[in-house]
Amino acid sequence: MKQQFIDAITGSYSPKGSFIYLGAGIFENQILSEAKVKLPLKMMNRHGLVTGATGSGKTRTLQLLAEQLSAEGVSVFMPDMKGDLSGMGAAGAVNDRLIERANALGIDFKPDAFPLEIYSLSGKLGAPMRATVTEFGPVLLGKIMELNEVQSGVLAVLFKYADDKNLPIVDLNDLKKVLTYLSEGEGAKEIKADYGKISSSTAGTILRKIVVLEQQGLSQLFGEKSFDIEDLFERVDGRGVISLLNISDVQNQPALFSTFMLSLLAEIYQKLPEAGDLDKPKLIFFLDEAHLLFKDAPKAFLDQIDQVIRLIRSKGVGIFFCTQLAQDVPPNVLSQLGNRIHHVIRAFTPNDVKALKETVKSFPHSSFYDIEKQFTQLGTGQAFITVLNEKGIPTETVVTHLAPPASVMGPLDQSEYKKLLDNSDLNKKYQEAIDPESAYEMLTEKMEVQQEKAQESKSSSRTSGRKEKSTFDEVLSSPVAKQVGREVVRGIFGMLFGSTPRRSYRRR
């Protein structure tokens, strides 16, 4: 049986092209170094899933994958949830535990460092990673602000109006100005015929939600310079750059960073050209704490995520979700994830037992394991694995003793972290915030002109002539509360799926 196991694993995990070495198979509690577990590099754009209970080793698995991808010249983007992945920028130190693990796998442990760029949503822990409000879009922004259906519809109207009138909504001040203009005075009259009146209560609620974002210190997230996705594809000496988004300082705002990462992924999907079947992906995008993306998400939102997952692989991009349970990911998305690395599941509650049984059903049958029993007995740094071979066929299910990362398994010390940021050209590129001429200035000027005209002649506001036919008539003709949510043609990710190109803003 032991030799049969080695033959089965070797036959199932023997790619002809480049690969990621994950570890060695375990059979009857014995690590068999001959049973090498390899993930074909060309199949990593078929997406993947990394799961496991807290403390099971998920973070180090992500580190192992990122290191080897970088070494193969593949760029990586990943969130750093606790700020402890920056150690990938420094070679690991040899110690007895690492040597013991390497010896068990039949490999040499070679410390190594990898090219790293660190970003931050707050701008405090890395290069500021910004987006304009327009790029973020109404649906994702509405999700962060926790708007209801009617409020989300009104927000969509603001974006549509700004598109049609060529008003760049760069930051939250721009958004507040558009909201104020369309809910009062001449602006309210302008849109009344097309949408109906925006109620003062709805406008007030949205305004308060915007103020809450500002009070939480999130206003710096929106603005220019917005992040250019081309910077994710940098290489240094032939190695792919690992782009870390350090979100340790905004952990208490999970909807923010999860939604921001999704907006970034959507922009990648929109802008990259078709790449065909590549020998290796251009980029692997890790989505940690994936359950936060799907919590309380509307169906239209989930449909768009499903669309991105299905289509983005043809552009040379792979997506790996990381979460505690496979059930955290909706079935239609889960079905697209061909590469699975599952760490231990703690079956302490009836819900845990149910989740375990459902996870077991998703694995190919194994003649070597009682999968359900084995799942609860996995040690730290061990995982059940099945991936797609180069023909797209699921490999043999195997309990794997995972290889150790070659870099530091923890954060860089503060002096090294600061040195990394100081030497980064991208950090210097994004540090400067730009305040361009945008909706705030344009509408302020327009309102001043209207006020001057009103003072010159009170009757001008009543006899100024017929309103110019708005392009809104071609999109919506019913009141906001009833129709906007269903019929607005703007893409669910704002400009990213719409027709509005990224603008070149003029400095004030």
C-alpha cells in the first residue's frame, strides 16, 4: 500500500512544465518524501481556495505560494491582514525546526528574500492605494455605506448624472456637492422631470453616511493619484514583485478593505487584454478573509463576482480565496476554484460537523484515506490537497506536509520596514495627493452663476425656457425609488464596467 500510494501521488502530481512545490504526501502518519506534491504553474489561473481554522497555517501557505510565484517571475497581490507578511522582503533564518521539516521532505532549506512593495489604505503603513469615487462606483460605495435599496438607487442617480454632465467625482467632497446640488434648488428642478424628486430625508441620510466615512478617517482613500494597476506587474531581476496591502490598521472596517480589493480586481478584469493559454499566469490575486466579500451581498453583486471569476483567467490572472470554511464562498464561485488546499477543520459544533461533511464531498474519492476522519487530525502546516493537472483533471487527494517558506515568517523590524518604503519609487509616486478641478469646483461655479442670474431677474428662473432634453430619458423615466435599482445602465462596479474612461484631471 505504501508503494501504491507513492506511485499514485507521483503519477498524479508530475507536471511537465514549471510548478509550485507544495510538499510531500503523508500516508499512515508517515511523511513520504518521494510522493512530491506539485501544482502546475500554468493551471494557477484556474483559481484556488485555501481554507482552515485559525492557527492551522493558512498564512504560511499563502507565503509559500507567493514566494515560489515570485521566483518564477509571476507577480502577486495579497492583503496583509495582521501586518506579518512583510518578512517576505528578508531571507529567513535557519533554525532546527525548519531544518527538521526540510529533512522530512527531502529538500534543502535555502533562505531567500523576495521583491516587495507595500501599500496601505490609510497611507500610514505603505504607499497610499487610492481610488477616485467614480472608479469605485455606486454599488461598492453603497455597500461600504450600508445603504438600503432606495438610498442605493439615489446614489446611482448621482453617478449617472455626473457621467452625463462630465463631472469627475474624485473625492467625497465632490460626491457631497453633487448630492447637495441635485437635492436642492435648480439641480432638483433639473432632474425632477426624469427621476422625480430626491427626498430631503434620503439625501440627508446619504450625506450623514458620507460624513461617517470621513469621521472614520476614510476620506484619504478617495482621490488622486489613484492606483495604476500596471504597477502590479513589476519585475525585479526576473522575479515577480509581491504587492502587499497592509490593512492591519483598518481591520475594524472589514467591508472597506474587502470591497476595495474587489474594486481593484474589477479594474484588472476590465483593463487587461485577452492573453490566451499561457505557460504561467501574469498575476495571482489573493483574497484573504474572503467571507467578508459575500456577507449580506445582493444577488447582482454576487453575479458580477461570478462573471469576473469566470472570465478573468483568460487574461492571465488567477484568484485564490482564503477563508476558514469552503462554505464561506457561494456555490457558483466555489465551483470555479480548481485548486484546493484545505487545512484542519475543528468539528466542535453541529455546524462545524455539517461544514466538514460538505467539504469532504467536494474532494475526489481516495482509496488511501478516511477523509472525514483525517481532516480533524491534520497538524499545523499540513493540508488536504487536490489541484488540476495540466490536462485540467483533478489530482489524487493527498494529505500533504507543506514545505516551509524561505523568507522571514513574521514582520520586518521597523528599521527595515522604513528602509523598504524609503527606497520604493512607487511609494514616492503615490505619496503626493493631487486636488484636481472636479465636480466640487464645477458645480460651485455653476451655482454661483445661477445665483447671480436669479438676483438680476427673479423672473428668469420661471421663464428661462424649456429644459434641455436630458439623456436620462433614454435610461430612466420613472421615479428613483421604483426604477433606478433595476434599470440604471451604469455597471455595477462604476466606471469599471461602464463606458466612462479614466479621466485626465486638470490640477487647480
